[in-house]
Amino acid sequence: MLPVAGIGSSEPIQGGMPLVSMSDLRLTGIVKKGLEIMAVLTGPDGKGIFVKEGSKVGKEGAVVSAILFEDKETAAGITQIRKVILRVPINKGDGREDFNEIELVMGSPETK
């Protein structure tokens, strides 16, 4: 079983995965069990970790703010939306901290 990233910790935790940059992480899966949704993020070495909303990941200390697992009906059929939204802290230089949002999208949208 994959390790679960730290939740509520002040330090980013990535289980057995070395701490990597956000640009090196890929969304490779989403698991839904009842109301609980977890995403699988994979590093450049091919190792993955489970993350939940509130997990901190990456060297930048990003926080998982949302995991989206939706099927939307479009004119072309049903489009699957699978993505993780990360809030990455940035320092504005004047002592204030702000956030950038990054979306990790699983593959290209598929239509069934």
C-alpha cells in the first residue's frame, strides 16, 4: 500500500518518496471509497503517495486544497474530470505570504 502524505503537519511529508519539487509530481490516480477521496501523486522515480485534502506535499510545502472526481455530460458524451488543486505558498517580499494555485490534471480528458 502507498503511504499517505502528512495532514495538518507544518512540514511536507511524502512517505517513502524523496521530497521533490511540485513540477516533478504527476497525478496518476484518484481513489474514491464512499465519501472519501484520495489522489495518487507520483514522483520522477515512479514512486507514489496517497494524498487527501489538507495534505502537504513537495519542497514548496503545497497544500492539497481540493480533489475533483467528476463526470460531466457534454455534447461529445461524458467527460471525466480528475484533478488535484494545490495551494503553493509564495512570499511577496514584503513579509506577507500569499498563495498560487496549481492544478494537476490526470491525463487528457477522456470521453466515453
